[in-house]
Amino acid sequence: MAAAAATMVSSAGGLLAMLNESHPQLKYHALSNLISFVDQFWPEISTSVPIIESLYEDEEFGQHQRQLAALLVSKVFYYLGELNDSLSYALGAGPLFDVSEDSDYVHTLLSKAIDEYVSLRSKAAESSDESAKVDPRLEAIVERMLDKCIVDGKYQQATGIAIECRRLDKLEEAITRSDNVLRTLAYCVNASISFVYHREYRQEVLRLIVKVYEKLPSPDYWSICQGLMFLFEAESVANILEKLLRSERNEDALLAFQIAFDLVENEHQAFLLNVRDNLSAPKYPPSESVQPGSSNPPTAQNENSTASEDVQMTNESSAVHDADPKEVMYAERLTKIKGILSGETSIQLTLQFLFSHNKSDLLILKTIKQSVEMRNSVCHSATIYANAIMHAGTTVDTFLRDNMDWLSRATNWAKFSVTAGLGVIHRGHLQQGRSLMAPYLPQGGAGGGSPYSEGGALYALGLIHVNHGEGIKQFLRDSLCGTNVEVIQHGACLGLGLAALGTADEEIYDDIKNVLYTDSAVAGEAAGISMGLLLVGTASEKASEMLAYAHETQHEKIIRGLALGIALTVYGMEEEADTLIEQMTRDQDPILRYGGMYALALAYAGTANNKAIRQLLHFAVSDVSDDARRTAVLALGFILYSQPQLTPRIVSLLSESYNPHVRYGAALAVGISCAGTGLREAITLLEPLTSDVVDFVRQGALIAMAMVMVQINEASDSRVGTFRRQLEKIILGKHEDTMSKMGAILASGILDAGGRNVTIRLLSKRKHDKVTAVVGLAVFSQFWYWYPLIYFVSLSFSPTALIGLNYDLKVPKFEFLSLAKPSLFEYPKPTTVPTTTSAVKLPTAVLSTSAKAKARAKKEAEQKANAEKSTGAESSSAAGNTRKGKLPSEKDGEAMQVDSPPEKKSEPEPSCEILTNPARVVLAQEKFIRFFRDSRYVPVKSARSGFVLLRDLLPNEPEVLSLTDSPTSTSSPAGGSAAAAGQQSSSSAMASDDESQPP
Amino acid sequence: MDLKEVSQQFERFKAAFVKNDFDTCANLLSQLKVLLTKFRSLPPLFENTPNAVNELLLAREIYEHAVVLSVKIEDQDAFERDFFQLKPYYTDVGSRLPPSKQEYLILGLNLLRLLVQNRIAEFHTELELLSATALENPCIKHAVELEQSFMEGAYNRVLTARQTAPHETYVYFMDLLAKTVRDEIAGCSEKAYDYLSINDARQMLLFSSDQELLEYVKEEHPEWEVKNGSVIFQKAKESTPCKEIPSLQLINQTLSYARELERIV
């Protein structure tokens, strides 16, 4: 073929000349040859494009020839970089444009075609008039592409394109025709949640997905329910749950429970209530047994209060022996699921977990207390806040009771905070919350206590019952109506807002409105926020009413409260909130613009919506008010929390701004969106800010850093240790200014939040936003103006635990594996060595706590050993080799946890550890969790944290329960000492006997 | 459908060609061209079929005849078309085929055509592609010399070259060239003179009689005015008003800018 190689064509001139021939066959010949040489000779051909175009438009020319001409022109335009022209001619080429061809030309044009189609489709959908007709040829090409993807097995691409093109029919086809429908569906759900910005359309996609799920031969109810929850279709969820509950098989019931727990995790109170109300009642008249049962005090006394519902269940089933056994079973399950859906079960279990696993370090608080100057009230109350946050949800208030005298220095609003702090500590203590707070609550008309502590107590009640205020609402309303004191109104408003979060209760709204219209600054501010809390995410008409009043009033505080309240109402509304946002961000009043930033932040929370980000960045650099700018930057944190890795990049420039407010905002934005992630970039960005020249920037950076580092220990990032030492230095430093000192104190509180068993988490496991948590952080970020709002941060705490539950919703003894070095995720070591010179007092304290800890550890070890023996005996035959292989390392793990440091050095660290239900499993640890294959209990759904329903493979064997018993055994020393401590200072009203009891 | 059939058809074409039956020729030629597309050895595919050389030779001859035919029927477009289709036979496969006698003749014709159409750039591009020996060929040389005279403005030499044309087919283009030259002269006169007497104009434009001149003016340059025994070009000049550069204004502006800049700094 040397000759052939030598005779390469040197020019397309001849062929181009042939195009001008009159005979059509010659033209055709020229065209078809030019097509094959276009890659080489397009510069020459480009001069003749007009001729070829005229051939394409020539009606007398054959259809095929015309398409050939179009294809040729398209290719030439492609080489010339005129993609629009190229595409329009490629469309003219019809079937000759081969989507499966593997060339740059085809790839480029296809992506162009799809882009074009997507933009046309979305434009058509948005303008909603049919005039924007899409070129059918373009549609045909995209459809051909989709079909090809499906045929080639590229289902993910197909679903992706279909979603973007808004072609639900094709989407359905792609899903149903894929080889692994479940995986494609999961991908689809993920894609629609994270990439579909248009809310309405996202709902359509989800609806379709749910439909497909339902059509599957074995429907995946769990996924269906998750999808339905995104759609807020409570009724369908209720139907599915009911079907599962009525099933004969216990597994189905377990699955229903699991679904319920996962729904609860998303914290959408209104939705959950709706589901609960939609579950139909059992068919026999249950009134006699159930109703007394649910509010029966004796049952609660029978067992630990946890089990009250279960106990009542057994009573009932024995009582109604004559009824249909199926209905009886359903009724029993129904009561359980109602307990779960109301959130009570999970709250109770969480409370027990936090109490039994509390590892807070009192020494840190003591150090803080001693280093803080007596006269400095800011640091004094900061210490109180830190204590509340550290013990959030653990019910351990030892510190408060140990330091009654010191506490008594708190006056006025500080007193308010002290009392409210109790609410944070006892968060979730639903049964006894009221009696705990009883000493401080306003006594009907008698007016004994200070209004500050009364107001604080009402606020505390709200914090205890946050998002589950069914029981306490009425009391709070009565308290609100029964007083004229601003401070009490303030507390009651906040409390009501928290308890009735998102319920949009008309009566409560009216009560609060009455308070607002008294035009008192203190009460009005709380009323504004409270209205927002009440109407979270309802996009209610009332927002305009609030806006009107904000324009009317003279008090800045009220305007600010209302601005935040209005922002809260549009939570998660995305585009639907645009009008209101526009109205607020254009307002004359900087405070309302500031509210507008919050509205943007909350309406688009967690969506990473580009439009919202752009708007915020614009305000961050252009608004004239420092407050608005600060908030605009801060709001970025809310929008980006679903993609935390983006935030440090986006705000990095802003964090170097000359304006300290912008720097502060950048710090908090990172803190909010990267909370609990320990993200490297986030820490790198915050580090320089913690030593900023401006005091409040330092404060913000310290708090943000603590939020990022929650539950990260020194082993996984050494900078955590550095940060802890930095905090200590600031707190102890004589010359530090108050602002950063306060920041450091709060930071050390957040860093060790909830007895170190909670993290800040704005997304549930299914990537659904947690309403309460987001709202909590949003109000928390208001502490700039009003310190008591710091307590809202407790709303965003979620326990990091794996709690396995059996059919009776009790916690059985159950072991599983964490395939990682224990030191990576263990609790930070308790501070033992006093660093200050005033160590004379400290040693006794150190000794007592460490001795207690040791005793507790020993007890735990014994218990574990026992448990191990029993489980070992149970499954000795089934254990096999795998179990034996693991045993030595497992023992090492035990030794690690219990033994003293010197031995630790001698032994190499094991690479895994055995955890016992319920266990602390921090976020980063989740991916290392494994279940034993030969275990007695098998999880219904492979989840790695949170509540996991377990299927019992040996239902007839007796079960060993761990959590319900554990408070009495393992924590008795701690509880006892607390009680003792309480007695020492029993003269004060602080101590109440209930507290020493396990919840 | 094979080589034989095509050659037979071509024979018929040649017969008609000799008889100067151009209509039949055009008809046959078109059919021939269609037939040629079936040969896969021809450009642009150049497949190495067994009959490749024969096919190429035949095709080359057909296109050579086509070019000559187009000159005879005085169709410049067809000439260009056919020439471009012929060209690959010379450039791309020239090494594989025995050289054609007609090659230089046709190349020369093409050069002449470019000259006539006043496409001087393309003319030189073509010239660059020719070898030194080709330049020696009388047909090519003739065209090159013509171009030189044309550029120099030695129009009389251009016109006398008609007599020395190397081939009868050249005559057609030489006639056309005369017209090109005349147009050129007319364009220059327009610029150079306000008016010319009819007598001078006739000499200048190389017409033999006043009648011819007047006809030419009427057809090609209706904007000229023939009055009082002279041709006036004034009208044409007026139609393209000269734009004066507002120099004074510009200078003033620039100076004021400079002054203000000085003040700012």
C-alpha cells in the first residue's frame, strides 16, 4: 500500500468543484466523499459552506442527500467552533447524526444538545406556558441518547440526564429497565435531593421514585417512607406502617418500628403528628384498657418510668383476652409505634444513654470557675452556659449544686440564665421536667420568687420539651396569660415557641401576638422569635402581619425579634420564599435586611443553591450595615451545611476581609456548616482567626472552632489538643479581654458538649435536614445580641450512639465490632494535673473523681466479663474460627479501656474493639462498625448509628437487658455522690431529690 | 459497468467533440462523470484496484477534454469546476501515471483564466506550485509574461500577445483579457482625469471607432457623461465624496486632554 500512502488527497478542491455540477448524483458523490474528508479539509470546505447550505435547503434534492449536506455543514461549523450553528444543522441531519459514534464531534454536540434541551425544558417548566415549544428534532436526539444509555447499561447517566431534562417518563423507564433497580433508585434519590434545586420538580421526581418503589415485587417500605417524608405525605406513610403492623410476622413490625425511628430522627414534628393521627385505631373497643394505661401513674411506678408503655401493654393484652388475637397484637404494636412517633421513646432512650455514659470533666469547669474573676459577670454567666452545654441532656447538675454560693452571685438576667440552664441539662426529661422546675415556676399569684428565675424556669420548660410540647403547652400558655411582668413573658414566649415548634397552633399564636402588641421591648423580642418558632416552615400569611408590625414599632429589639421570626417562617421554602426575601433585603431598615439574610439562609438551608450563595456574597460585600454584612456571611454556613467541604473555600477570602464583622461571619459560617466534621480545611481557616486583633472575632472563631471540633479527639487531629491548651491559656490568662475569655469558656463547653456523647448535626442519616437543629443554630447565632439565646445551641445536639432495640423496644445485651484503633475515637483524657499554682485545693477533687472513675471502670469491666461469658456460652458452638481469632484482640481492647497508662505503653494498640450495646459511636467511627455474623441479634436495616431494631434469632431464650438496668448498677456511685453533694448544700432550694434518681 | 463501457462512451464523446456538436458533448460528459464516480481508484479514494492505472488515465483524459470543452463553449464556471476535478490527477497521482501532453496547456489555460478574472493572488499561488521545468514550457511562459506586462501597465504588449498564443483555445481568454485591460484603463482614467476628449478616450481605451467607445460607455459606465465632444468623469468622482480628516478639531481635543491630565496629576 505504499502507493496508496503516496496518493493521499492533497486538497478537497476537486470535490468542492463537483458540488457545483448540475447532475444530482455527482453532488451526492461529492457530499459523501467530503463527509469522510471533513476532519482533514474543513478549512477548505468552510469557504464553500454557503453552497452546501443551499444544497441542504434545496427542496428538490433527496431527503438523504439533504441530511448528508446538513451533517457536513454541522461538522464544519463544529471545527469552526460555532457550536450553536453546528447543533442546528446536526438536528437537520436527522438519523445520520449517530449518537453512538465515539468521536469528539459527537460527544461535544451531544453535550451541547443536552444542555440546550435542559435549559429549554426548565425554561418551559418555569414560565409554565406552552409557547416555548421544544424542537422535536432536539428532543429526538436526546431521547436517542437516553435509549442508548439504557441499552448500554449506563443507568446512572440515563437517570441523571432524565432528571435534568425533566423527562419523568424516561426516568421511570431508565429505572425499571436497569439491572439493579434498587441501586439505581438509591442513586436517583440522592441525585434528586442534592442536585435538583427546583423544589416543586424535586417533589415530582420523588413522587415518581416512590411510585416505582411501590411497583417492585418486594417493596422496600423503608425507602418508600423516606421518600414520602420528603413529600410530606403523612397519610401514605401511615398506611404503610399500618400494613406492616398488621402483618403476622414480627420482622415486619420491627421494620415498622425502624421506619418510625428514622422518621423521628428528622424531627419534623407536624409531620410525625400527622402520621400518628392517620394510623387507624384497632377494631375492638379498647377504651377501657388503653386509656387508663396511658396516663396511669401506678404503671410508671411499677418499673422504671421508661418501661411504662411496655408495661401498660402487657396489662392490656392480658385484660382483653376475649378479643381477636390479631387485633390485640395490632393494638399492642400500635401503642408502641405511637410512642416512637411522638418521639418519647427515642428521647427517653437517649436520656438514659446520655446519663449512663456521661463522661464530662468537672475539673475543666472547676478550673474555669476559679480563674474567672468574681466581679466579671459576663464570664460568670459564660461559665454557667458552659456548664449547661457540657451537661446538656445528661441530667447531671452536680456542678450547680456544688457551687450554690458562687451561683448566688447571679442577679437579674444572669439569674434567668442560671434557671434556664437547668432546662438544657434536663433536656428530654419529659416526665419529671415540670416537677424539677417546680420550685422556680411562678406560683399562681403569690409572687414569691424573683421574676428572673420564674421567667428562666418557663424558658427551661421549653428547652426540656423542645419539639415535644404536647403536655406542657397548656401550662406555658396559662403562665403567659397570667402575668404582666416582661421578664416572665419573655421566658414564657421562648418556652412556648420551643415547645410548640412548627405546630402553627392558632391559639398560641394569638396569645403571643397579644404580648407582642403590648410593645414592650423585652417581651416583644421574645414574642417575635417565638412566633417564628411556632410557624417554622409554614410560609404562613402571618409573616406579612409580622412585617407590618416590625415597620410600626420603635423598639429595635422587637424589630430584630420579628425579623428573625419572619425568617424562620420561610424555613425550607426555597423559591416560594423569594418574594418575601426580596421584600426584606430591599428594606430601608438595616435590621430587616439583616432578617432578610436569615430568611435567605433558612429558606435555602442545606440546598447549596447557587443563586442564594450569589445573593449572599453580594450582600456580604455591598450592604452598608455591618450587621447585615456579618449575617450575610454567616448565612452562607446554613446554605452549605450539606456540603461542608465547600464552605472554607467560599469564605476563605472573606475571612481575610478588612472588616471584622465579615471575618466574624466567616468564622461562624465555617463553624455552622462544618460542625462536628473536624474538617481539616475548616480548622486551618479558623486557626489564624482565633488570634485575630479584634476581640469579637476571636470570640466567634473560638466558638466556631469548638463547633467544628466537637467529638474529635487528639488522636485523630493533633490540633484539637493545641486548641484545648489555647482555650486553657485564654481562660487562665490575666490580661485577656472579657470578650475572648467568654468565647473560650463557651468553646470549652461546646467542645465537651453533652457529657461528650453528642455532636452538632444538621442532617439526618438520610441527608434530610433536621429542622430543630437548624432552627436551633439559627437562633443561637443571635447570642451576639442576647446571651440567653446561647441555650438554643442545645437544639442542634444529637447523640452519637448506636442503640440496639429488640421487639419490646428494650435494649438487649449485644455486641458489635469497631474496626479501628480504639484510641482514635475514645473520650479525651480527663484533665488530671492542675496547671495553676492554686493547686492546693484541687488534689482532693482530682482524687475523688479519679477514684470514682476507677471504681466505675472496674465495675464495668466485671460486668462485661460476665456478659461475655454468658454470650460465649450461648453461642459457643456457632462461634467458629472467626470468633476465636478475634478474641485476643478483643481482650486487648478491654484492657486498653480499663488499665492504667503504664501498661498501655507496653502493649501494641489493637486494631479493633468490641462495643457493647448501647455504645458511643462518633460520626467518623460509623464506617468502621461491623456486626458479628453469628450474633444472636441481627439488625433489621444495616444502620451504623442511631436506633437500630434487632431481630432476635433465639426468641425463646431469656434476654439480658443492658440499658434499663445499667443506671442502677454502673452509675450508682456517681448518682450517690451527686446525692451526697446535694445534701451537703441541701439548704438551698436547688436540690431536689428526684435528680439523683436515674431517669 | 466497467472500464470498457466508459471508454466506449468516451469514444462517442470524442466523435461528437471533433464534430463540434457541443450539446451532445455536454450531455455525454455529464453521463461520463457519473460513471466515473463508480471507480474507486479515482480521487479522493485512490483505492489500489487492479485496473487503477487505466482507470486513472481514462478519467484524466475525460476531464482534460471536459476542460477544453468548457473553453469552447465559453463557460468559465464549468472550466473552473472541471479543472479542479482534474487537478488531483496531476498533483496527487502524477508520479504513478505517464505525463499527459495536455498538462501544461491546461495549466496555462487556468493561469490565463485567473488573469482574466483578475484573481492575481490565486494566480501566484498556482505559479508557486509549478516546477522549474514547467515554467520553461511555452504555454506557462506565455501566461507568466502576460501577467508581467499586465502588472507593468504595458497594455499594448498584452494585446499584441494575442497573436503569439500557443494554442487555439487561448484565443478565447485573450479576447477576454483585452476587455479586462480596457476595464483597468477605464478605472485609472476615471481617477486620473476630470475629462477626456472623445478622441483621446478612444485611443486610450483602445477602440478603433468612436461608435464602439460610446457603446462601451453606455454599457459599462453609465455614470460617465459624454458632452461637447469629451467624456466627463466628474460625476463618478462626486459620487464618492472625499472625507476630510477633522485634523484641527482632533488636535484641539488632544491638547485639552493633555492639559487636564497635567492638572489631575
